[in-house]
Amino acid sequence: MRLLTLYLIGYFVLLLGAAWALWQSGILAELPGVWVAIGAVIAVGFGIMLAVTSSAPGVRTRS
């Protein structure tokens, strides 16, 4: 559980850094707020899915 929390914190820091870079470059100012919110929800959902699948104990795939 600790690694899941650490992974999610790192992912949110990455998202905040990317959003800050887009805001400073002026790209976010040109987009409607609805699309920015939709993109943020998708990115957060993707991060949660990655965190859960990467930290699932005992799940192994056969090759």
C-alpha cells in the first residue's frame, strides 16, 4: 500500500509539472476550461489504473 501511495504522489507531481509548463507557455489559455478538465480527469484515471496494476501483489502473467 505504501508503494501505491508513493506512485500516486509521484504521478500527481508529474501532472502538476506538465500543467504548469503548459500554463507558462500559454497553451492552456487557448483551450476552453471544459477540455482542460476532461483531460485532467482522464490523466488522473489513467494514473490510478497504472498505480493499481503495478502494485497488485501476487499477480503474475505467464509468457
